[in-house]
Amino acid sequence: MTTDVAAHGAKLCLTFKNLDLLAEALTHRSYINENKGAKAHNERLEFLGDAVLELAVTHFLFNKYPTKPEGELTAFRASLVNTYSLADSAELIGLNDMLLLSKGESKDTGRARQIILANAFEALLGAIYLDQGYEAAEAFIAKNLYSKIEDVIAKRAWQDAKSRFQEVAQEKRSITPTYKIVREEGPDHNKQFTVGVHLGNEKIAEGMGASKQEAEQSAAQAALDKTGW
């Protein structure tokens, strides 16, 4: 196990003084439930890493955009540190293959896996902070996250998907999108909604979510991806 963790550190271009911190960052709660010998899961480190991440990204944006108002900076930050963005960064650095998960969690895909990956990225930041200090954690964030900001602004990703799709649909088609429920599945405590987004009579895409609002956002994002807008 120690050898595996050291190898993971090397792949991440990190040298940990305390490999137990890296092992903890890579251990999901579900793994503890199936492996009683495991020491700790990564939720406490995630809590710490989230705070380190928010400070680092806030400082970066504050310096990079000296004339931007607080509201825009807040939106930029939210786009950089949301689940999708962090999960993408986690996957790019190989965390997906390093995580210790239960047999059930290891089969998760889609949104569930994105949440696990995003949380692991934050836990890793917490581990780096404890092991090597703030500067090392901030350097890791800079290397793996800051470069996304130009793309965020170019694609207006700091807006939510519904707002972006409505804006561009009105600009290109002079039509305001409408959303219609396609189906509802599951019991009341665990509903799954599928929503279609339409431009006039044309259905552009569908999206799913645990609420109507989430499904609408998912449909809007799918429409943006499909149309290339």
C-alpha cells in the first residue's frame, strides 16, 4: 500500500513527507465500510482543501481582473471551482485511477463519479496544505486549474446553462427556449426528472436531474453542447 501511495505521489509530481496524508486524501468513505483495516477517509481533508481552494482562487481572480466588480469575480470563481471543473481536473491528473472506493461506488458514473472526483481533488489540496504548506497547495491549484479561466470567460461558462442558452437562442433564432417535462420516474423521495428544451416546436435536447430545475439546467447544457453554441 505504501508503495502504491508513493507511486501515486510521483505521478502527481508531489513528494509527501507524510504519505498517510496522501493515502487519506485518496480514500473514499465507502472504502472504509468494506475495509475495516483502513485508517481514515478523505472528508475532513476535503473540508480543509475547500477553504484553501476558495482563498487561492479568490486571490488569483482578484489580482488578474483588477477592474472587475465583486459579482463577476464571484461568478468566475464559482465556474472554476464547481463540481464539473474540479472533476475534470481530477481526471486529467489521474485521480480516477488512484481512488480507493467500495465495489459499489467504483461502478458509479456520470454525476455521482464527478462528485467523488471533485471531493477527492479538494481532499488532495488539504493534504498538500498540511504536508507542505499553503504555497505548495496554491502552486498545485495554479498548475491544474487557473488556465481554465480564459475558456470560462470565452464560453461565458460563468453564467448558468439556462441563462447562456436563452441568451444565445434569442441572439441566433430570436426565440426564447421553453422546457417541458418528458417523464418522472422513481418514488417521491428519490424522483428522477427528464426535461426537454425546445425552440419553438423543435426539441433541441433532453436533460435529467433529481429536481425539475436540475433537469432543466442539464437540458440547457446538452442543448449548448449539441448546437455548439
